[in-house]
Amino acid sequence: MRPASNLDVGVKVKRYPPGVRIGELADRAGATPRQVRFYEANGLITSTRSANNYRDYDQTAPARVQQIRELLDAGLSTKLIRAILPCLDSPQDPIIFEGVTDETVELLTHERERLTSRIEVLTRNRDAVARYLDELRRRSAAAPRERGIDAARRNDDQ
């Protein structure tokens, strides 16, 4: 007879993948736990609480936090990010959101124009840096030849 603790009653228990804790989420997303709590406090991400009251985030949370960080880095406000996050999950689907205000549409239009302008500036700066690097490489490749010629001239002068 087996002990009661090993009793097999034939009940199948569905096991869910464990939630992601805040520290792991922060590490995987390149954020800090403080940033993750800030995003949650601003309604950008959600968590559940485990029995020990730890925050548990779903498996998609690291990608969402990275997306939020990129949008914040691009200069969008948390208010605007909160408004557009539902659209970012599946932008190709018909987007119909009740309660979208003219103000939100105007903010999005302004942000798109600002981002386009910023992209143009960043592109110009990237191209300038690339040209500078090309010139540095060209000159550094030519420098050893020039040094060799200068050394040969010095030897001839002696």
C-alpha cells in the first residue's frame, strides 16, 4: 500500500507557465523594476498578484515593456502610449475604438509629424557620421604609405 501523499486519484491538473516576476521582466526588457512599476501605475502594463503578493506578469510583458521604452525614447508621452497600445498589437486589423477623441487624433497626427522630422534629422546625422568614418578610414589606410615614403626620403637625405 502506498502512502497517502503519493495517492494517484487520476485528476489531471492543468499547469500554466509561471508568470514573470518583476525582476526577471526588468532584466529581459532592459528596464529597471522601478520603470516596470511606473509603467504599471500608468496603466501601460498589468500584472496579477500571486499568493505571496508578488507581481506576476504574463509572458508577453517583456516585449511590451521594450515597446513602451522605445516609444518613450521616441518622445511620446505615457498618455499617448496608453491610447495607442491597443493598436500596436494588431495594426492591420480594423481599428475601431469607442471613445477616441478628436484630441487623441490630433495628438497622434502631431506625434507622427514630429517623429518624421526626427527621423530626417537622425538620418542626416547618421549619414554625416558615416562619411566622417569613411574619410578617417581612407586617411588611415593612406597614412602608412605616406609614412613609408617620408621615411625613405629621410634615408635618402642622409
